[in-house]
Amino acid sequence: MDQESMVFTYDLHAGSAPLQFFVLIEPVADQPNHYSFSISMKAGYVERAICSPVTLRLSIDPRQLDFSVFIFPPRTSLPAGCLYHLRVWLRAAGIDHRIFSDNDLWVGRDPDFRCVGDASFAVLRNATQDMLIYQGTAGRAHVSFIIKWKIVEVGLYSLSLEYEAGGVGRTLFEDCYLKLECEPQIVTFMIYTIPVSSTPFGASHRLRVWLRTPFVSLSPASSAISSGESYIYQRIWKSDDFKIGAGLNFEVLSSKLVMGVRDPDSPRVERDHPRLVPRLPQPPVNAVDHGYDR
């Protein structure tokens, strides 16, 4: 059996956005006839992993495989025309096996974000070679969203997102690996929050992060269109439970609410105070469980 890795490439269009999907097959070490299958999507200058890898046992040459890779839209989406369902079926000896499925693939060319009602869009305030700072709001809270690039190897980068508000910050995600065919400075982002009904008012939000790169047509007939006039967007992360606010009124939660009163002598410095919870590293909101669009 062939022990070399191989890639199957499929081209399609999501509306007017050209996409490429790459199915990578790699032999699993120390497991004869077992192969790892993974899939990535390239939109614009950016390629990223989608779906989780699967392992299959093969008794045929992997080069004899074929795949049906297709997308189809649901009835509605905001922005319109950006949400797709992805399906990937493997075909071998006339038998089809579904190996990848994603109902949350967001990608499009020049979507109209103005149709996203009540959205509050962050504005780019500062940019360096490896960091972008966007200033936005979540309810009445002013929030800085900090995007950091870290080079892994030539053409491969690790992306992270933090937020900071009122002198307090937190990592939202990290180790989002992207393969770029451009310098990171070409990539910009669309970050916005949407209020969610909550008690107290203004305490809960949806948070969306889209990546944006210039669209460049491969067709000579479209060469008159400047890349600066059109962009490819893909959503790379989301949270439906972004909890932050300013001046929240917690008394409205319940007429029986009992609010704690701080000891006037606290805080105190206590070097020998016993820890009741082990000191473990706190992972950020991670890719698979809490929001990566994979």
C-alpha cells in the first residue's frame, strides 16, 4: 500500500466567490492500512482547515479514491448569500461514504453586512507588522479586540484574538492556523457584536469574526476590476455567549437577590493562603468546542 501523502483538489464557486477544497490523505504511523483524511478550504489568499480529521482503514490504493465535494445554501442567512452546508463523500468501488459535513460554512464575496440588524462594528485603530487592534462596543462597554499573528513557518501563520475592556483582558481563541499566499498585512478583519436579550439588559452578545482579503480574478476578462474594489470574506470564529457590559443593574435579576458586601479590610496580601483549587493552565475558548468555524 502506498505510504506517501496525497492531496485531491476540487474547485467550485460559492456565489461569485471562487473556492478550492483540498482533501489530504496521510498514512497513520504504526497502523498499517490506516489513513488520516483531512480537508481544508482556500478562499482568496487564505487556506484554513475545516471539519475534524477522520481515520479510515483502506484495502485499496488511495489513488483509486474519488470524492464528491459540494455545497448548498440554506433558505436564509445574514449576511445574505454567505452561509453554506458542506458535504464530502468518498467513493470507492462504487460505494459512497460521507466523511465530512459542515452546516456552518460562512464565505462570500462582498457581503452586505448592513443587513445585520443591531450589529455594532469594530473599527481598526492601530496596526503593526504582527498585531491589529480594533475598537468596538458591546452594549455600553468599550472593547478593544486584539488580533496577533505568529509565523510558524514560511507561509504558515498562527492567529489569536484577545479582548480588553476596562483594564481586564482575556484570550478568546489562539492557534488558528492559516496558510497565506500574501503578507499578513494584506489581511483585515470584520468584527462585530449583536445584542442578545438578557437580564440585566446589555449583558450578553453574539460576537462574530470574519477574515477579509482582496479578490483577484484569474480571468483576463475581469482584469479591469481592481482587487481593491472587491473582497473575499470568510467567517473564522463566533461566540453566541459573549458576556460583558457596563453599568449593569443586577438588582433586576430577582426581588430576592442578596448582594454580597465587600469586607472593608479586603483585599489583603496573603502569601500562605492555601489553594483549594489546583493551579492549572486555563485554556482559551478553543477551536473545536467553542466557536471556530471549521
